[in-house]
Amino acid sequence: MTMHVVELEREDDFDGWRAAARGLAAARVPADQIIWQVGSQPTDLFAGAPVASMRAAAINVPKDFLYMASRVTLHSNPERFSLLYALLLRVIDQPQLVKDRGDRQLRRVLELFDTIRRDMHKMRAFVRFRQVQDEENTRFVAWFEPEHHIVRANAAFFVGRFANMRWSILTPRGTIHWDTEALIEGPPAERGDAPGDDPVEAVWKAYYAAIFNPARVMPKAMTKEMPKKYWKNMPETALVAELIAGARKRELGMLEQARAAPAQAAPTSLNLLRDEAEQCRRCPLWRPATRTVFGEGPADADIMIVGEQPGDEEDLAGKPFVGPAGEIFDRALAEAGIERSRVYVTNAVKHFKFESRGKRRIHARPDVAEIDACRWWIDQERAIVKPRIIIAMGVTAARSITGRTVRIGRERGRPVALDEDVTAWITVHPSYLLRLPPETDVGAEFDRYVADLRAAVAGVAVTA
């Protein structure tokens, strides 16, 4: 049996793995005849010839597999390259295998994939820059300890988020430096290479203490979502124990103030709710998102329309339904004779959930926990606006409004009683019309969507 050795340039060398795997797979070399190693350090003194001379061939595999492989190669598991290659050999013959969550081999790879996704989100959430002075004036430096080889893959996020700032991120697995024009990679660093606190931290701590809401304190969730291994790098965590200790006292004080305060008019209450939502930390979606996208419209509207979540353009603009789906939504409202300024428009989830694909941010559906966490805000909006009719667009919105899983096809186009005074109508989300296959009669589907809106508002004055 001939053994083949693949020498990869670095721990996260997906391109190297992909090129070698393409040639090996084309020759149908079994996975147990390949040794994957990083650098020139031999893994088997009796291994055979390297595969550099093997001819690469074109192999078609689903894009989902390639994206998954690009993330799994970042894992610190030494078997990751071999696991991916063994799965690749099967996916070549069975492309649909990437969707079979019951397959044991795929599940094992997906566990590595999910671990990397979490580690990348932790880096984005828990990196804290400190201001230092160098020979070129101001630079911001951060220390982070990733569990896997994610530093290079995460660099694009920080370049996009802090494009006009000179910064460095130091980690035991490598360093990255941005000078507002070019990204430079460096060798691993030690904790002592990072600076201590800086004058800006005093301001940040004061701000954090001011926005700390005792009514939202969930200590167990805090330690789960923000593991204590990262606390030493985050200035605000020095305040957490004290703030939690006094949370109940502060909460009672807030309630007493609320009882003593005069009743607020609905528009003012809605504005206060919007301000509070800006600080929402009820689920992890706030971390990668640009901002909270709250609802808009009259605080005394008879109609509330609930979408699923902000998209890429909504996340940047801070307003609901301004992207491609928003264009369809506005056109459908006009066709249905509904003036948008007369209805209250919001989303079931207030932060944009996405996956990064290069420079693009691809929509990802919120899970049940995220929908339920954000339902608190929908309930408060309903309590203030007091709509007579609620139109839920899409399964996420339908679950948020009804509190249960809903099949759009079964519930669409008929009233659903929520309580004595409020009726819900369920229809598709306008983005559904953007995803229809080419053979579908898009015009007919749009007309059906308009008909759903007309039926929901029948008898309610929502036109000029």
C-alpha cells in the first residue's frame, strides 16, 4: 500500500488542502492512504512520496461542502483534514449527502464546523481594543486567546468594522495588524505583549454601568454566553459582580420611580422602548449586527405588520423594510390600497442574523430561542400600539405572534384570533417572492400576496 504525504503550509491552509484533495480524489486515493501534515515536520518516517506531482482535476461538489470545509480546516483537531477528505470522497458520488444530518460522518464534521462558528463569534464579541501611542501616533491593540486557528479568517470582519482605525490583534496563534490600507500578519504573541488599561476605559466603564439594566440580569446566561476565560480582557467585566449584587435594589428603585411617574403618552412610551431596545442583550444576535432595527409607524396604528428580521440593508440603515424585500413590500401595500405611514411596521427579531461569505452577509434564519427572546419586544410594542389587526409575514413572524410553530400554507389567508380585540392574519414574507424558482408564475404569487393584505385590512381605514 502506497502512502501519500500532503504537506500544508500552515494550520488553516484550506487552499492547500483543497488543491491536494482535488488531485487525490480524482485518482480515488483512499483516505487511509494519505497523511496530512502541517509544515515540514514529518508525521510518519516511513511515509511514501508527496502528492505535489499529482495532477489536479476538476471535481464538482456542492458549495455548501466547500464553505463547511473552509471553516472546519480552522479547527485544532489534528484529524480535520483527513475527516474532510473522507467525506469528500463520498460527497463526489452523493452530492445530497451534505444535507443528510443523520449521517454519522457528516455529523462529526458539522460538530467541528459549529465549534468554529462559535469561536469566531466569541472573537468578534469579546475583543477589546486598548489605545496606545507608537511612532505613528495612535494605535489600538487587543489581546485574544482563540481556541482554534480562526485569526486569519476573522481578519476581514475587523477590517470592515474598524476600517479607519489603526489596530492590532495579538493572539498565541498569530497576530494581525491593520494600518487603514493594508493587513499585515505577524508571529504568535504573548499576553505580556498587550497593553494594560488606558484612559478610554474609564469612560467605557462609566457608560456600561449607566446602561446596565437590572431588570434584564440573567447571571447564568451571562457566564454561558460570555465565558469567564475572556473576562480578564474586557474592562466592563470588573464591574459585573458589583452590578449584579446591587441589581435587585436598583430594579426595585426603578419600579418605585415608574409608579411615582405620571402616565406617559403612547408615542413617548414607544420612543422610550426604542431607546431601551438599542441596548438589548437578550440573545447573542446583537454582537455581529450593526445595530438594533426597531419598528416604525404611528403609536396608535390599527394595523401592525410584523416581518421576520432585518436584512443587510436594514441593518446598515437602521430602518425596517428598505432593501429588496422592502421594495416588494411597498409595492404590495400600494396595490392593496394601504398607506405605509398609517401602519406600524416592525420585525419579530430586531437584529440581523447572517453568515459571512467573503464580503457578503448572507441571511440566516433565526432559531426558536432567538425568536422567543425577542418576543418580549413584540409584546411591548403590541401593548403600546394596541393594534386591532396584526399581519405576520413568514414563519418567524407567525411564531412570534402566535407563540407556536405555524405552517404558512395551512394558516394563510384566514383570521387567527389572538384575544378578544386582536386578530392575526398570516401570509408569506415578501422575500419569499424573491426566491421563487424561474418556472413559477411570480406575478400570480405577488397578486396572491396583495390579496392577503387586502383581506387582512378589510374594514379598517388605512388609506389616505
